[in-house]
Amino acid sequence: MILRSVMAALLLASCASPEPLSRRETAPAAALPIVPAGSADRGGAFARARCASCHAVGRDGDSPLAAAPALRDISRRYPVDQLEEAFAEGFVSAHSTMPEFVLEAHDNRDLIAYLESIQTQR
């Protein structure tokens, strides 16, 4: 009987708080991962390396492939800020010469940042 009383007292003591709930410290919320912003400079380098054989990738000039739109005019066809999902899942164009591609998250953010920085129409 004494053992039960001691166990009950220990159990109750472990549940009790010396301060009211409103003044208790709470554990800090888990920090959300910080997603780095895209780099327009890296996105420009990516575009020059991977897109320039068909598309004009700068603020001026013609596309080497006449059917390929200049990247600075892409917002006339697509909302640039909404291309991130398409690039991540696999972008497919109606043009047969445009290959399907899937971008890694960091390349995706960088390319979007670059495209946003060069648009002629906003």
C-alpha cells in the first residue's frame, strides 16, 4: 500500500507544473528549411550553356533556331513565375525540336530568376 502511494505521488508530481500553463516556456518550433533564392547570374550561365543553341538567351539578338522564341519574350507565352513547377516535373513543348527536360531544384530557381530578369513584357 505504501508503495502504491509513493508511485501515485511520483506520477502526480511528474505531471504537475510549478507555473501556470500560460507562463510555461514552450519549445521553439522546428525551423523550416530555408530555400535559397535563385541567382540570375547562375541562371544566365545555365541558359547560355543549355539553351543558346536554339534560343536567344540575352536581352537582344535573334534565336539561332527561327522557331525558338527568345527567352526574353517567354512571358508572352507563359507566366514565368509559374514555370518552376513545369521545369521540375518535365517541361514539354509542342515543338518537336524542343527536347523534354527536368531541372534540379537549384538550376530551376536560377533559371526562373534569370528569365524574370530579362523579360521585355512584365
